Amino acid sequence: MKVAKDLVAASATPMVLGILAEDASYGYAILRRINELSGGELDWTEGLLYPLLHRLERLGYVESSWQSVTGERRRKYYRITDKGLAELAEQRRQWDTVVDVLKEIWLGLGDRGPLTAIPLEGRA
């Protein structure tokens, strides 16, 4: 299954802020975490992640710093700020509302399955 670009774009900010709320991280580790959490269904690229991280930094939601680990190359680590935690809380509130509405709609479908299985006269 391929997740639609619009859904990926809409969910990218709360996903990245949520990961950074767990702990500071660097780009490649964030990409791996997204892939892991989605069971491979979300296979983000650097071209999606880094512009998002830069935008979140400009907005003051994350801060970055270069760090060196012995025997490894320098990495740019990102950490969530207090402003980012507040934004994450707001994003979560909004997503909870959307998910609750979708659950209600889908529960209402019962055993009828996907919308395409509902006869036209049964649609509102």
C-alpha cells in the first residue's frame, strides 16, 4: 500500500515532533524510526525530511546542533523546543479530532465495507 502524498504531508510535522519529543535525533535516525513505526509503509526520503526539519527550525519548534561521536562523522542533531512541545500538543488535539470523526464514520458503515460497496441510492 502506498500512502497518499497529501496524507504524508499532513502528518509529517506531528510525526517528526513526536519522535523528537522522545529524544534528540539526527536525520537518518528519524527516517529509520518512521519506517520502523509504520512497518515499512512510510518510506520517507531525505528530500521530504530535511526541508521539514529546516522549516520546523525556522518556526522555532526545533533546534539543531552539530555533534561528533568518536569514530563517526559529525551529525546534525535536532531537539524539540518548548514551543515545539506546545505545537505538538496542538497537532495531537487536531489529529485526535480527525481520527475520532473518521472512526465514527467508519463505524457507521458497519459490515457494508468500503464506500464503493454501498449502492448509490444508499449514499447521502
